[in-house]
Amino acid sequence: MSRRAALWTLLVFAALARAEEKAMTIALTSSAFAHNGPIPARFTCEGANVSPALAWSGLPAGTKSLALIVDDPDAPDPAAPRMTWVHWVLFNLPPSAKGLPEGVATQALPSGARPGVNDFSTTAYGGPCPPVGRHRYFHKLYALDTVLADLDRPRKADLERAMKGHVLGEAQLVGTYQKTR
């Protein structure tokens, strides 16, 4: 192998390692439920319908803001899903924030954070309320290399378009829920 090819190979592997490291550094957890574990009823339509506490760490260098999307890809029936139902959309969370407390109200979000519109047509957290079966709820945190412009109450798709090309890393926390009634 020529010296040039060896150098090129080394650079490619280094870039891949950095990309993998960035994607793997963020940890997203909740004191309310474990990854792939059941979400307690308190955080659903059968309970107080408040957001669970979330905590994160390991943000990549250069993170200027965070975005959070909570959605359910199993709607309306996990045996025959037809859509992804969006429960919460937040953006421009400051990287200095280490998480969100349980039951955080829109007006109590960290300074600079902005809400988007969920599929309940509100800007507040809307907890799990599956019509049938056990659904999965993906809490997705994105580290961005920019503070996004005011998107004027974006929906999930609007936020994803605005984030394109700006994601430094991401983390997912999945919880499950099935109604008891």
C-alpha cells in the first residue's frame, strides 16, 4: 500500500471513530423508568399526565443547544401501526441544563428553551394514552451545533428540517405503556 493510501485509510478510520464517539457520548436517563421499561401511570393520561424527570450528560464539544422529541411509532395499534404520534417537542434547550424536572411546565423551561406543537395540538407534554396494546415512547435528545432561529411553534417535521446538518449527537430513552382500563 502506498504511503498516500495508508494516510487516507488512517484519516477515514479516525473520522469514523470520532463520528461514532460523538453519537455514543450522550446519556439520557429518567428517574421514573428504565430504558425499555414501563412508564408509570403518573406520567400518562391515566395519571397526573405530567412529564417524567429527564437527565442527560456527555454532550459533545461544540453543543450550542438541545432539542427533545418524544413520540410513539406504534400508533394507533402496535400490531398495525399507521403513524407516529408526537407527544412533546422542545428546542433551544441550553447545553448548561442537565435535564428537566418532573412535571415541568412550558413557562418553567430553562431560559431560551422553546416549545413546539405536539399531536394533541398543544405545546405542553402529552403523556402516553394508547388506544390499544403496549406502545413504545421514544424520548430523543439531540445536541446541535447552533441555536435555532425562532421557528414559531414548530411541529416535529419542522424541527427536524431545521436541525438537518446541525446534529452533533443524539440519545434515546425508550419507555413502554399499556392502559390498564
